[in-house]
Amino acid sequence: MPLKILSRFIRLPNLLITVLSLLLIFLILIFPRIENLGSISIFLLIAIILGVVSIMAAGNIYNDIYDQVSDKINRSNQIVIGVYISETKAYRWSYLLNAFALVIASGISLFLWSITPLVIFTGAIFLLIYYSKKAKGVLILGNIIISLLCALVFYIVPICYSPYLGGPWYRKPDLLLVIILLSSLAFFTTMIRELIKDLQDKTGDEKASILTIANTWTLVKVKTFGYFLFIFLLLQLLWAAFYFFYHREELRGIYFVGLSLSLCLLVLKFAQANSTSQFATLSGWMKLYILQGILLLLFWI
């Protein structure tokens, strides 16, 4: 399979953003706090990344299998399953990737002598399968599941590295604050992007009888809900900016102001968008905004 097609098949750009998130969390938030550093800590990070990426790739493939009807309308020039790879082989790839992730999760749990990583990885797999088969067609539920899983990415590294931190990660106030803040921003940013994608895919989803906000509510109601999400996210950003300015951490405060201004521009674009192409462009901008949010971690170096 050509690299370009493979990239589309597993959503490579999304996987790379996740890998970047995991690396930055480890290098900036966890690595400086590790006690008794050894080579095993690097192998643990590699295992976490491989496990998370495998689950995400499998979830993307599984979702495409169930989206074939809508994708023929929404993304007719980007279809992989049925054109470059058969549905049977796509199923096989998703099963193999999930099995690989479970093997890795089992190894991590045995190494740490904790069942938590295995529970998290297994739960993520079943949630993604449930999303593709059922939740995507249940009003708002699918959006919430994807947003929760995106937020969970920020917790997996601290959870797995707790034994190396001289105590549970959540008992370290500075680390807890950053993780909660980043995961909350990830949740609401993803909720907004999923809403925009629903608007972008409205035509195909209607043909496939997939129940989403976009094809259930009027455009006015959908945008009102979107404004609510934007405002809630903006309030978080402004609170964070105020918090860091108050504690004389000006660089962090300034970056949060920058995130707030970028979000205001996206709100304007959201208000102006009415067509499928406009929502598609806006979805791309939201992905860049997510990347801008992840780079926030650089201010904790």
C-alpha cells in the first residue's frame, strides 16, 4: 500500500500529533521528576506510545469500515476501504492492531504490577468499537466519547510513571494542575472539532441514517451549541491566563492570551461558515489549533 494511502488509512497526521503530545508530556513534565532513572523508563515510554498509536489506528480503521456509505458521499476521493484494501483485510488490520495494543498493555501492567494500564487500554478499545458501531449514531454521545479519549491521552503517561515519581502523580499539585488543564482544553477543543465535522459530513450522514447534531437540529441551534462550547473553552483560557499572570509566570500567561485570541478568530470563522467546504476548512484550522495547544507544554521547560 502506498505511503499516501496508508497515511489516509490510519490517519497518520492525528497519530503524529498524539505521539508529539506523549513525548512532550514525558520529556517536560515527567522526566525531570523521575527518581532512579534507568534505561527501562525509556522502554516504558516506547511501549506506551506503541500501545496508544495502535489503538488509535485500529479505531480509525474500524470507523472507516462502518462509515463506507457516508464516506462515498462525504469523501468520495479519499476512500481507502473497498478501493485499495478489502473490507475483510481492513477488519483483520484492526483486530491485529488491537491485539498488539493489548499485549503491550498486559506487559506494562505486569511490569508495573498494576492492572490500571490494561484497564485503560482495554476500555479505550471497547469505547472506540462502541463509537463506530453504535455511539456515533446517538446524539452527542459519540462526540463526548471521542473527546474523553483525547483528554485521556494526557493521563496515561503520568499514570504509568507514578512508581518512578516517588508517589502517585496526582499528589504533586504542580503536575496535577497542568494535566487537568491540558486534558480539559483537549476535551472541549475536540468537542468543537467533532461538531464542525458533523456539519461537514451532514449530507453523507443523512444518507447513511447516522443521527448527529448536524442532521437533527437546525443550523441555528447547532451553532448556538457551538458558541456555548467556544465560550466555555475561552473562559478556561482566560482563567488560566489570569492564574499565571497572578503567580508572576508571564510567559505562560501570554501564551494563554494568544490561545484566547486564536480561539476568537476561529469563532468568527465558525459564525461565517455555512457550506461543506467552509466547515472542512474550519476543521483543518481546528486541528492546527489543537497543535498550538499542545505546544503550550514547551512553557513548562
